[in-house]
Amino acid sequence: MAGLYVHIPFCESKCGYCDFHSVVAEDDVVDAYVEALTAEAEYSATVLGPHQVFSSLYVGGGTPSRLSELQLERLFEVLSQRFDLAEHAEITVEMNPKSITLSKAMLLANLGVNRASLGVQAFQDWLLSRLERKHSVRDAWDALAVVREAGIAHCSLDLMFGLPNQTTADWRQTLAMAEASGATHISCYSLVLEEGTPFWQAAEAGHLQLPDSDLEADMFERARSVLVSVGFDHYEISNFAKPGHRSLHNENYWRRVPYLGLGSGAHSFWHNRRWSTTNDLSHYISSTTRDGGSVRDWEHVVSEQEAADETMWLGLRLLDGVSDGLFRQRFGVSLHSVYAREVDELLSRGLVEWRGDRLRLTEIGVSLGNQVFAAFIRT
Ligand code: SF4
């Protein structure tokens, strides 16, 4: 079953490292956006027809918890009226610790949300302020308590490593706090300097003290060993889950299950087409409100070769790997017959291995994942 993604491109302030599609906006702009989004949802549901059932809904951003309770109600009302969600669908909302209140969390729980994704990032106030995050460690603990009290069963934390002046001891403490929080899912991302961001400019000017690549690799290994030792399953390069708590929605991205994205800047993958809606916010609001149909920024028909490449480099992100049997079912040939040169080279370097009918990353391959994925990405 397909996934449904809704993008909320608003934040209370802009973090120095962020190049996501998000802006700081007044309430009337957010109101207009929610109306445009509901128009797009109605239009898209009509185009899809009545028989499409979604196994997951993911509201991401930006900061979805920036929406008011009225706006959240309006959004979920339209989504639930227009789209069929499977009986036990996974329904996730991304939340910023600063903007989630008990009454908002209870409303979301009543609207069917069963998974919270909290952007905690670090458990040191000085690091949060270095990242220009507006929340504190206290806010993160309060948000965790609020989510639990509202009865939202699954809670995922986003954490970051490789941060300016961050030490191994800081990272160890963050991992220990995350584990102690009772979160059922943890995502660990290294800081990426995206061109044009204030962090990128500071690095260019030599004003950013970042851990070197060896220390960053150690931090990643530390996350693996700590989280696995306390019962998390390392199921994707950056993601760890307690048994039964993998992110179905994200796992489906890596398995190339179709998804429909709504909202400005949202990506979709449907019937071998990929497209993105415009991230020009005022264009999105005016055109979508007027015409209903979303305004596409680009659209691409995925060729069979590209589909096979994607199956490899997306599928290998999952530590279960890529099944040769499923590859044959989809493409009519074994994956080795298509990628003999790439696979043999990666095998000889010890970066991948066969486990039954699955080609998967080895321990070394996990650390050098980008080299493995690059073997299947053609420009
Ligand atoms: S809260 Fe998240 S989306 Fe918003 S600016 Fe910060 S990093 Fe970007």
C-alpha cells in the first residue's frame, strides 16, 4: 500500500544549518497555506479515484506542530474525508519540542496520530543554542512527557552528531539520554554543511570548529554499539528501532513503494513517475487555491534502468539488503546479471555480502555506505 506525505513548510525560526524547504511566516500565510493544501488534497483524491488505500500518513516539515489546533483539525478533517487510510495505518507528525503542548498532542492523538517524531538533536543546551535551535533540553523532556500523556504510542527522536565543538562525551550523553527517554525509534544524522546556509558560510570563513572525519566516524560507531546493546535494531543506515517500531512510511521510501506528496515542495513517486510540487510558496498558495491541482516544479519518468539502479542504492540503505528474488520478480533478471561488475568489486572490497538471497552491507560497508550507494547511482 502507498504512503501519503504532507509538507508543512513553516518554522518558528530558521536553524543555521538548515536548507529544508521551510520559512518563518505570519499566521495569515499559514492559514492560506492550509486552505491551499486542503484544495490540493481534494483535487488529488478525486484524480486518484476511490480505491486507493494508504498504509501510512506522514506530516513533515518544517515544523507541523507550528500549526494551530484549528489548522491541524482542518487539515486532518480533509485528509480523513478524502483519503482511505488502512485500519492500522501509521500516522506520524513531526514535532518541535518548543511547539508541542499537551492539548495539541491530545488533539493529534484524537485525530488518529499514533507516532510522534521529535526534533531533539542534542541533550546539551549549549549545543542546541550553537545549532540555533529554539528549544532547550528541558523542553525536550517536557515534549516527551506530553506525547506520552496524550497516549501517542510510538515516539521517534532525531539526533545529530558531527556538530561544532561536540565531543565524544557529549554524544555519549545524548545517546544515554535518548535511550533513557523510552523512545521507540531513534534517527542519527551527521551534520551536513549545505551550500548557502549560515553554517556553510561560517565554515567557508573558517569560523566553525567541526569534528574531523575520524571522530565523526567514531560517533557513528558509538551510536551503533550503544543503541544495539540496549535492544534497538539498526535497520537503516541512520535509523534504529525497538522491535516492531520501524518507520513503515520511511521504509517504504527505501523499498520504492509509491507515495503521494501534498504541499509546497513535496515529492511524489507514483506509477514510475517522480515529481515535486513548487517550493515557491506564494505561487503554490495562489495557484492551488484557484485551480486545486498542484503546481509541479519538475516531473521525471523513471526508466527501467533507473528503476533498477534505485532498487539497489535505496534498498542497500536497509540493513536487510536487496532480495535477488524480488529483483527478479520485478525486472525479470538477477541483480548480479545487471550489476556483475559493481557487485563483484564491492564484494572484493568487503563492503557487501550475500546473506541467503539478499545482498547487504557488511559492517565495513555500513561505515562506508556512500561508496556502496555511489556504485549504483549514474549521473
Ligand atoms: S526546525 Fe527543522 S526544518 Fe525548521 S529550520 Fe530548524 S532544522 Fe530546519
